[in-house]
Amino acid sequence: MATLWNHLPIKLPAQFGEQTLLATAFYMSGYIYRKIDLKCNYPHIIELALFIIPIIAAQFTNLSMDCKNNVVLLYYVIAICGTIATIQLSRWLSHTRIASLLGYIGDKTLYILIFHFLSFKLVSYVYIEYSHLPLDNLAQFPVLKATNSWMWIVYTFVGISLSLLIWELKNKVVKCLMNLTHTNHFRKV
């Protein structure tokens, strides 16, 4: 339906546009995928192949959920390949030692969301000082526009690490304050 949207004999309200129909197709695909348990003899090879499709597409196309006409089908196939590959990779990772670390990070997602932009500013400031750039560049949001291509690794690592550190410090301060309030120092009436 999303592919044929502009060729329909009737015009539907804008709320039923290509994006809505495409999102519905993704929901339906997720439901079907959950019902079908994909098992094969070489899961890592298929997983790698499914990741390669979106990687190649990202290099040569500029697809987004806002695509139209026949491009909708191409976007859908590429997105489904990436989604299935991510699910398969997640299943594999759930049986490794890294699963507990990822679970811990996942449990603290809200704190990471809250503090990651502040962490980005710290990375940007260090980069500005190291590169002798004008301090006005710190106003760029969310990260510096002109950095090396590998800086996303630094932003990611510092954003997650500093956010988790702030969360741990918050817990220690709260615990300390709770201990103080339960001592006799504050119970004098």
C-alpha cells in the first residue's frame, strides 16, 4: 500500500500516508517474525550477510522512513535485514559474558539519556583545547561538527561511562544522607 500510495484511485487523509503504512508493515513484520522461529545451521554467516546489506545501502543511498513510491519497498527490505540481524546478534550476545554489562547499561538508560549531552560537552571541550579551536565551538549541539571520524567512539564511551559514574555517585550520596538521617545527630528534639 505504501508503495502504491500515489497511484490509489481514492485519496486518504494525511494520517494514512506512506510513513503510517510503512510503520504498520514493520509492526506486522515483527509479529510474524516472533511467530516464526528462525533457526539455521549457520546463524553467524546469515547474521553477517544481513548486516552487510544495510551497510552497503548506507554507503550508496540516502534512504529514510520518509521515502516514497517504489523506494518504500527497497527501504523496507533493507530495514528488515538490519532489524533481523540486530535481533540475531542480541540473541547471541545474551549467551556471552558481555550480556551482564549490556544489561547493566540497559537498566541505566534513563540516566545515560539525562547526562550524555553534558558528557558530550566535556569531550568537545577537551577536543577544542587540544586542537586550539575557538571556545565558541562549544556551542555546537550535540557534538562538534568538525571532528575526526573516530570521535564518535570517544563520545559514546565518555557519554555512557560518565553518565554511569554520575549515577553511582548519586547512589553513594543518597546512601550517605540516609545513614546520617538515621543516626542520633538529627533526632534531638
